[in-house]
Amino acid sequence: MAPTTTDALFTRIGEMFISGSGTAPYQIPAGTFSMEWYWEGRQLDSLATHALTKPQVKVTLLRMTDSRAWPKPSDQTMYRVEFEVNVVYFTDSKLLKSVRTNLAKQIGTDIHLISKALQHPGNLTQTDAGADTGLAGGLLQMSDEPVAFEFDPDASVVQGELTFTGWLVLSNA
């Protein structure tokens, strides 16, 4: 039976970013990212130093639209879902050329880690505890929108976002 909420899907996406879950080698190594802090609206001097050492990730459900896959009434609804994955890197410099080059390499590697983990069939089917997510194929697809990361000199961060879409089946009972 399909799940009745998006809870398991959000749990599973978080597991992919934090715990190293997933099918090897289509996983993000544990400890690569943090989901504990997101930079908007926070003073950097109020944060613990360790919070600034890892790239920060925030996952947001942007859209959830009924695909009208089955006539109504139905026990299940299929939704087209769109997620935004925001990634923020703290830099304690004004991004000198050598820092920019190294950060660009890291961003490229991280985009690859994220996309291969979220796009691998079955990686998002169930949580580590075995709860079904309802995501068709157990994967999200990265959209073909251009990926752009921008430097915010006031906050000393480089941030950007990736967009992923998929099909989610939820039960009404």
C-alpha cells in the first residue's frame, strides 16, 4: 500500500545526504553535507565553527501537482513532485583565484554526488527503517535547468540550487 504522507520521502532524502545510505557507489558519503543549518537569516558569528566546515543542504518541496493518473474517486493519487536542493558553502575569504578554483572543483564533485545518489533507481524507495516513500522508481530526475552558484560577499558564502522531479503515489487511506 502506498504511504499516506510525504514524511517517509523527506526522511529518505535526508538519509541520503547525512548517513551515506543508498546503493554503492550511488551514495553520498556520510559526513559530506550537513542539514543542521541553513545560512539565510543567520549571523555567521553566532554559529559554531564546525557548522561552517561542511556544505549546508536544504531540501524544499517546490511543487506537488495531481497528475490525474486515475479517475476520481480513487484510493491513490499520483503527483508530479519538484524538489529544490539548495547547497551553501562558507568561505572565510574574499574568494581569491586559488580558493575559487578549489571551490569550483568541490561544487562540481558535489553536484555529481547529489545527482547520482538521487537519480539511482531504488535509492529513494524506502527509508533505512523500511518505510515506503511512494516515489515511483525510487528516484528523482535532475532537471535540465542550468546550475548556477553565486557568491554572497556579505555573508561569505557561495550558494546555488539543483532541481529534481519525480512521480509520487500517495494513498487516501
